[in-house]
Amino acid sequence: MEAKQVTTLLINGNEHFRYATITEENQIVIGVLDSNKELKHRIISLDEVLIGKHL
């Protein structure tokens, strides 16, 4: 899933959502642009999402 450039979803205040994908190991990879417009990645396991540990 990728966000359109005109669409802005803010994550943690100053991070802009760019895309999300899932790996063969059931990990979710989220790409965000930080306040310096640098692309950062966050890896979250499906288990963390199910029990809410990523928050």
C-alpha cells in the first residue's frame, strides 16, 4: 500500500506515511518521511499489531 503524494497521514506528529508492506515472515514494514524528508523504516511483527505493543 502506498500513499498518494497529495494525501498526508501523520504518524507520531512529524512523520508522514509513505507506504506499508508485509514480508514473508509476517512483519509489517512501514516507510515514513521524517521532518527532514528522510525516508525511515519501521518493522512491526504481526504479533505486536495483534496485541497492541506497537503503540
